Amino acid sequence: MATEGDKLITTDVQTSSTGRVERPDETVVASRHLDVYYGDEQALDDVSMEIPEHKVTAIIGPSGCGKSTFLRCVNRMNDQIDACRIEGDLRFHGKDVYDDDVDPVALRRKIGMVFQKPNPFPKSIYDNVAYGLRVQGKADDVDLDDAVEEALRGAALWDEVKDQLDSSGLDLSGGQQQRLCIARAIATDPEVILMDEPTSALDPVAASKIEDLIADLVEEYTVLIVTHNMQQAARISDKTAVFLTGGELVEFDNTNKIFENPEHDRVEDYITGKFG
Ligand SMILES: Nc1ncnc2c1ncn2[C@@H]1O[C@H](COP(=O)(O)OP(=O)(O)OP(=O)(O)O)[C@@H](O)[C@H]1O
């Protein structure tokens, strides 16, 4: 019987286009025949895709094609929208996240989220990062100072804020606030980080720092990112999903393939800016 050790020894190690060491793909999130409706309007149409672990998967497509809707299905943020109805299934490590026995709050600890507009709490930098651990009742189990430092280091923010941990998170620059939100998300040790256009409200320098950070984050986490910026998707992702109008997933493949030789004319037209 193969052991974990055998698997590690016999696995071919390759380097991807992003320069990262390739691991064999393990699916962490999978949708099958996923349909989503807001009232009578269909936002996602029969979406089946498998998100590989420890990779960056980008979702691109024109406005209104359902990118954010898909992201919000993964950690059940759509539960908060009364008109939203979901059919088909969406699995996290093989377990349907919409099963009755799944606690959405616990799910969101495993699948964290970072939004377009940085949204730190009106609290100190320290308390922003410690928040999730305190809510989970884990603050007594871990050394909170160490956990806060580790999360801030993981979000490439520690060196900039280590002498001002008591200052308000709202006093940071936009880019720092976004990295603080990433620190807050990783403090509770999620497996997946969902990012909904995390750099679109930032200047190019701040955006570039987040892109560099994402490249580091996939060593430990799986990143699923919605972006309007095709260059960004090409730069930072391993896999790209192209959604087009009507909430249809038209193509999902390695990012190089999507940008260099897509299968579908509609994808090529979108990538080359003929519409969208
Ligand atoms: N809360 C909601 N209530 C009703 N309809 C919604 C809601 N959220 C999204 N929709 C509709 O669902 C469709 C998909 O929206 P979604 O925000 O997922 O698209 P998107 O691709 O992320 O768009 P954008 O790039 O503009 O952010 C759109 O037609 C949108 O109007």
C-alpha cells in the first residue's frame, strides 16, 4: 500500500509558469451542475469546476457574468441574500457545503474571504488580527501575541506595523488595510482564501504588493480570486476560469492555455478585448 511518504518520493516535481514548485493536483473545492438564481434571474448556469489545492485559480469574465456569485457560493455568503436559490452541488473536500449539517460560520473559518474594498474593523491593528481567534474561543489556547505576529508576517505587513499595533487599522493606507484584512483572514488558519477583486481599489504599487503576497500565500493556502484585470490573472494564476454572459463557465484550463491558445472563439474574443 502506498504511504504518504511513497507519494512524496515518487511524485515528479515540476516548476510551473509562475515559478512555483508543482504538486500533484488535489481538488479542494468542486462544483457540479451548479445553478444559482436571484428570484427569477439565473446568475450561474450549470457550472462544473474543480479548484486545485495550493494553486491560484482566477475567475475572469465581463461584468454581471456571475463571478462574485460563484465565489460567494463557496463559503455560503449567498445565504445572506434572501432571493438567492442554489441548485446542483458544491463540495469542499467532498462534502456538500449546502448539506443541512454544515455550519456556515464554521465553513467560513475554513474558507476565508477578502473583499474588493478593504474593510478593517474600527479597532486596533492587533485586535483586527486577534478578532477571529477570540470569537472562536481560541485566544486562551494560543499565545495571542505570537499568533498576531505570525498572521501579520504571513500578510507581509509585520515590518510596517510592528511598532504601532495599538493604532487603528483604519489609519493604515489602502494597501496596508487590504493586507491587514488578509492577516485577519489567515489568523484563523483557513484552507482556502476567496478574493473578490482584492486590488481594484488600490494604487498600482499597493496592488503589486498584494500580487506578490498571493504568490506566497499559495504555499499554505488555496486562492480563488475574481479579477477584472486580465493581465493580473495571467500574471498570478495557475488556472483560469472564463465565465461569460448568462453565468456560463465557457472554459477552465491552465492559465497559459487560456491566454495563449483558448479552445473557444468566444473566450479568445473576450481575452483579446473584442467584447466585455
Ligand atoms: N444580491 C443580488 N440580488 C439580485 N441579483 C443579483 C444579486 N447579486 C448579483 N445579482 C445579479 O446576478 C448576476 C451576476 O452578478 P455577479 O455580481 O455575480 O456578477 P460579476 O460577474 O461578479 O459582476 P461584476 O464583475 O460586475 O462584479 C447579475 O445579473 C447581477 O445583477
